[in-house]
Amino acid sequence: MNAYLMPLTGGVLLGLSAMWLLLSLGRIAGISGIAWGSLAGPERVWRTLFLMGLLLGGLLTHNVMGQPVPAESTAPLWLIVTSGLLVGLGTRMGGGCTSGHGVCGLGRRSPRSLVATLTFMTLGVITVFVMQSLMGASA
Amino acid sequence: MRAWPALISGVLFGLGLTLSGMSDPAKVLGFLNITGAWIPDLIFVMGGAVVVTFLITPLVTAREAPLLASAFSLPGKQLLDRRLVGGAVLFGIGWGLSGYCPGPALVSLLYGYESTVVFCLAMFAGMALEGPLGRLLAPS
């Protein structure tokens, strides 16, 4: 089987998920916004249901279809904490993440989302490059 | 507003994240590592998703209203500002440090790993800090 069939299939499902939410409820499938809104409101109900569905989808993949579970991150916990803080702060400040700006925003031809997506992709690449250089070739 | 359609959307999203490999931080870091042992998978994930949304979004928003809500709730902002770019910079750095963005991190809670639980707690703390800190970093 083609190695890129699964990533492509998964990607199409992400797109269809976003399109169903837009068609049914008129909402953007942006996970950072949904996650924060499920705690802070308003309209916590649909957001909470979305997140329950998210976990259910993961269960289907690993427990029903039997796809292997990815290994745990090898990053030290201080790095995980720093990363989480920056992701939370940055996604609320910038109004979206990979899903809201990337998947949904690019589909809506939003200039803000294009700028945001190019910015976070670039910074992601630079960050990995810097971390690799700091940790040496072994990492 | 009815809420049940969000459950279906969530299931599709969870399936998409886990089947595509997005919930594997090593794969995500491999994708961002363009000068090293590059893993191209995420091109297909993002590509597949964006082709679908790019083609279908205009057909959906051409409707007067969604099927089960009275109106579309779309972001109205048009202008680029420091908050948008500053936020994307911080998010990009955070993403590159661990390989987790919000969706994959949340679905990975299923795996019961300490690092994903810690990441999600830190992420929510970062979101809560945005009010006071965001104004400090990028006054609008």
C-alpha cells in the first residue's frame, strides 16, 4: 500500500469534519478555540460534544481498527511544559491553530489565516532546526 | 442551537488526526525538520484537508444559513495585526518544541502518557494567561 494513503485519507477526513461542522452549525472547526470555549464558554455544549467525539474517533482508530498507538514524546517535561504554555498562549493570541487557521482558514481564503499559517509553520521549522543544533547530531 | 452534529464532526476529526499520523509527535517533528531526516507525511495530511475545505467552503457559505443553526459564525476580522502574527510566532515555537498542536495533544490523552497530560494542562494554563499576557506582549 502507498505509504501516503493513510496521511491523505486522514487529511481528507479532517477536511470533511470541518465542512460538516460548517454546513450543520455554521462553525469553524478550530481546536484551540473549541478547547478553550468548552471550559470558558459561551456555548459549551457543542464544543464539549466535539471534544468527546474527538476522543471517540481516536478510540475507533486504535481500539476498533487496531492501528498502532504512537510512542510517547521523548522530550523532557520542562520542554513539554514550555511548549504547552506557548501553544496555549499563542493560539489564543493569534486566534487559531493548525486547524482553525490552517485547515479551515485556508479553505475560506482568509488572508489572516494564510499569514498565521505561514508564520507558525516557519517558526516550527526554525525551532526544530535550532533544537537539533543545540542537542547535536544525535538528537 | 442543536449540538449533536458537533459530535459527528469531532469523531471525523479524531479519526483524521489518528489515522494520518498527526497524533505522533515524532512524525510532526520529522516533518518540521526540513534540513534533517525529513518526513513528508504532513504535506499529504494538510494537502488533503485543505483541498477539501478549499473546494467545499464556498459551496457551503453560499447558503443563506447552515442546516441546523440560524446563521454562520465566521471570524469577521480582516486586518493583519500584531496579535495575529505574535500569536502565530509563539504557537510555532511551542509546536516545534514538542511536535504537539492542540488537536493531536487532546486526542493523545487517550494514550495515557504523562507528557500529553502535562502538555494539555500547560496549554490550558497558557490559554488562561493570554488575557493578561497577550495585552502586555501585543497591545492592540
